[in-house]
Amino acid sequence: MRIIVIGASRLGVAVVGRLLDDGHDVVIVDRSRERLDEISDRLDCGFIEGDGTLPQTLRDAFGDGADALMVMTNHDDVNILAAVVGRSIGFERVVLQIVQAQLLNVCEELGFDDVVTPHTTVASSIVRSLESSGRVWSQLGIIEDVHFGMYKVPTDLEGRTMGDLDLPPGARAVAIEREDTPPILSAEEEFRSGDRLLVAAGEDTGDALREIFGAQEE
């Protein structure tokens, strides 16, 4: 298949790698020449520098035909707009990434059935692993350069919620672990004394997280 991928995000690059491994013809579109240059040495595919929300860019990528458009930037509004434009110029199948769950209804109203919700999927995998005492890493092979740490919630955060946390870029609160309670995913749940917090983060966020939570628990 010939597949166009909008957005050289970590998820986008991971998906492209899998597609190439399976023998598909792939073209990546991204606004950043620097980002495209960075990944060009390790991905044997086509590259287009441009705005994936613009019709002309998508026409150039579509060329004589393409089997699917995958929109994988880190911005939901960009993904939705690119998906709408892509469908209008002839992509029969469009797959888009959505981070904010409240926008899923918008995608449904627009008729997009192929929607990727990576954070929800990762959170579900983590919770299943925690509940079954399995290995978290075994279910997260597509997520590159992400590490998971468990932190004791400081007393000064009690009464606040996961949604209130001001975490460094590249870090995301995933679940609250509380004694005698299944892992809690709700961003509105208030922290209590004794709670522990599972955080997904990139390698360069360790110092900032330690400033907030102290040492990571083993």
C-alpha cells in the first residue's frame, strides 16, 4: 500500500517504521525541515516539507493515488483539519490521532471512524498490567523513548487532582494507585494521603519530576 503520514511526531515516526518493515510505500509530510532531516537517515521513505492542512500539499503527497492518509501530529485541531482536507481531495481512508477525548464526538460527527487515541490506549494497557501484575513494557512496544515512574504524592498535593498538576513538557500523569482500590484514571480525582502516582515521561524530564515528587519509588 502507499500511505501518506502527516506529522513526524514520535508516534508518527514509530508508525512509519512499522509500515516500512511490512513493505509499504510511505511518504511523511511535516512542516519542519529540521525534523525531516533528523529522521531521514533511519527511515527509507519519501519526505515532503509542507503544511499538511493545505490542499496543495496533500495533492502533492497524493500524487497518482494513495491508499490511506494517517494524520499523526501532536495537535488535535491540526489533525482534524488535515483529515477533512485530505478526504476532500480524494483520500478514501483517513486515520487520525486525537489526544483530547472530548473531541472524539466531533470526529464521529464528521464521519471519521479510524481514530487513534494513544494516551487512552496506553493508560488502558498500564492499568491492565497493574491489575494483572504483568509487565507494563510488554504492551507498549510502539511508544518510543517513554519511561514510567511511580511517585509518592507529596502532602502539599493532597486535595488537588491529576488535572491540576503542572508537569514539565513531555510528562503525563497516567493513574493514581491507592490501597484497596483499582487504579484510578480520572483527572478529577483528588489526591489522598498515601496515594502513589504513575507518570509517563521522556528521559529529559527526570530532574523536573523529582522537584515535584521527590525520588521515584522502586
